Amino acid sequence: MDLKKRLHQLILTSNDNIELEENLLRMLNEFCCEVVAEVLEDHDTYLMQDMQQKGYKCERKDTRNIQFLFGNVCFKRRLWKKNKESVYPLDETLGFMKYVRYSPLVMMKASLLATQNTYQNSAEAIQTLTTLSISDTGVRNIVLRSAEIVEEYMIYQEDYEVPEKKEVPVLYIEGDGLMLSSQKQTKMTLHRFQLHEGTRKSGSRSECINRIQFADFSYQIAYNRFFNYLHRHYDLKNTVVITNSDGGSGYSPEVFAELALGCKQHEHFIDAYHVNRKLIERMFYCMELIQPMKKAIRMHSEEALIPVFDTMESLVSDGAADEMEHLRLLKGYVSRNWQFMRPFYLRQLSASRSGIGVCESNHRPFSYRMKRQGRSWGKIGGNAIAHLIDARKNDSLREALSNAWKRQVTIVQALVDTRLVQKLLGYEFQMHTGAVEGKISNYGSSASSLGRIRKALS
């Protein structure tokens, strides 16, 4: 019975419309899986001639199951060998990874879900909307493997891609750390850096233009990746770089000055949100002075600060050492960061002020996924989710999980093969002895010529 007759028969015999649609979906998926399996096996046969021409020998046929969005496809493909190399050409052509039973599209969809939901909720969503059967552990395994591929893709971009550098009038750079709970009952910091080229209106809200971000539990990894991306993609010689941070460890003005190397002009700001939080923390015993302090900072007037600090000192309670200490710390904080508290309107910048201070709000995709309900993380699992969130926000997840860039790596590696280069240059590699190491013997008289040289060198 052909498919149309089977579907027609199913409609005639069904009394429950929901059950009918479920059965229709199951039947169509089964039919689709059968057709795809046949096509894959036919394509494997098509690849035979090419493999034979390359000197490979067919060893056997092996069965493999791949879960696609439309269902499980079971097919056979040939294993080929040459010398000690073994390869399944069909798997390489279609980008099926070793020991992974899910298609790249399934991995991409599951990864996208997992960046916004728990593994359990992601598994339930997949099972509700598709015919796939997957557990929360299965989703976690997909996330870890996808994160590994994203990592490999970032390394590929750094090693092989040479993008044309952009020149923009203004570039905004920010960095901040997000505290998360560790599975070891401690706190760990997710370090984040981001850049964008300004903001534009999107309905009633503003959005960043060409925003790129990098996050990692290792500060050095996050910083190096961001630095490499920034200086590979942007020519800063005619760019005004505006940076913003809370001034904490790893996010000092000196760090951003290094990031902005070679720019036309660099302007650094201490984040206004963190300044206000610092004022509330230090001025708890004289809250009525917070507004005059903010006004003095907005005016960037050192003269206006003096009466505020004097009044704070006069309000210190007798014997209240903690209040005096908070006053001392606040004076030090303002003094250290005074030049970076200079407001936007006094710096004569043509850029928009709305471009700074967005890093804190961009913590949300991470904090919503990684902080709610008392969640705690290990470094491997936490980094996996953080890297996938970055890839989703940077619009690079789809490209990373496809096999197009891996083919480019293979082509480039073939072009730079040492033996090929030698052949093209027309010479054979010659062994050489290298630099010869010598030393002066310790034996012999110290009064001799060699003895005097040995003494001088020592």
C-alpha cells in the first residue's frame, strides 16, 4: 500500500482528531526516515569511485543511527582504509561526528534551548514538539559537545581567517565580572568583555550595533579572545574608543588603555551604576548627603566635594570608627577615579552617551540561565553554557556547528603541507647539525690563557 492510501485509511479509521494527527506525524516521519536512509546509502555508493581512485580499500559496511529532527534514520555506510588511516566518507561529507548520534541541526536546536532553559525543560520541549526521544543528560551531552565545537571554531577563526579590518568613528568597549555559585560551595567569577559600534532605536527600545561579546571563567582566556578579535577586525587609528567599567580587579582603566592601543582617542568612564552603589554603601550614616555628592560629581567640581566631605566628617558619631573608615575609603575611591568620573557632556564627544553602561544589562542572558533557583556550576559545564550564549548572541552558533569551516581547514592544511611546499620550491630537505655547543674545560692552570678566559666568563 502506498503512502497516500495508508494516510487515507488512517483518516477513515480514526475517531480522535488529536490521535489522528499524532499517527499522521508518526507515519510521515517513518516514511521520511526510510527515504533518507535509502538516499544516504545511495550516496555512499556514489562515493566509491572517488575513494578507489585515492587508493583506499573498502573494509566493510557498518550500521549507524542518526537522530534528525524528523526522526531516527538507520543506514549502512562503508568503512575505507589506506595504510593506517580509516575513514567513513559519508560521515565526513554530511558532518556526522564520531560517537554523536544527533544531527548537527538537532545539536544546534538543543543548544539554543539549553542556553535559555534547564536541561530538563529543554528535553521536554524537544520531546513535545518532535518525535525525538531525549533525556536531560542527552541535552547536557549535546551542550558539552557543541561547546567544544564552538571552541574549535574560535581557534579556527584566529588561525585561518584574515578579515578585512573595519574603520568606525566610535567604538564602545566594556567589561565586567558576574558572580556565580560553584558546585564546591564557593563563588566564582564569569569574566565578560564586549564591544559595539553605537546604538539605534528599535521600536521603543535601543539596541547595540554589531555587538560582540566573550565570556569565560578564566579571565585571561576571556581577555585574550576579546583582544584578538578587536585587533583582527578593527583598525583603530581613526577611532574614538569609549570604555566603561566598575574599576574592579581586571577591569581597571589600564586594562582598557591596553585594549585601545593605537586608537585616535581613548575616553574611559567609571560606570555610573557602580558609583551610585558605592555612594550608598559608604554614606549609610548620612544618606541626606548622597544627592549633594551626586551633584558635585555631575558638575565634576572638586570645590563642591569639599563641603560634602566636611559635613560627612561632622556627622560621624563619637567613637564610630567604622563610619570614619567608610569616609576614608570613599575619599580614596573618589580621588582614584576622579578623572574617570568626568561626565560625558564635559568631554566634547560627538558620540551618544546611550552607548555606555550596557554591559550590566547584558549580564541578563547569563544571570537568568545560570543564577536562578540557586543553580551552581562546575567550570566545564558553566563555560559550555557561557560559550553557547556568546555564540548565540554573536550569531555564530549556526556557522560553528556546520561543517563548512572544517572543509576550509582541510583545504588550507593540504596547501601548506610541508612536502607539497618542498616540491613546489624545487628542493629537498637537508639534515643539518645545528648550532654546536662548546665549553672551556675546568682542567688546566688558572694562570693560562684559557684559564683566565674561564675565570672572566664565570
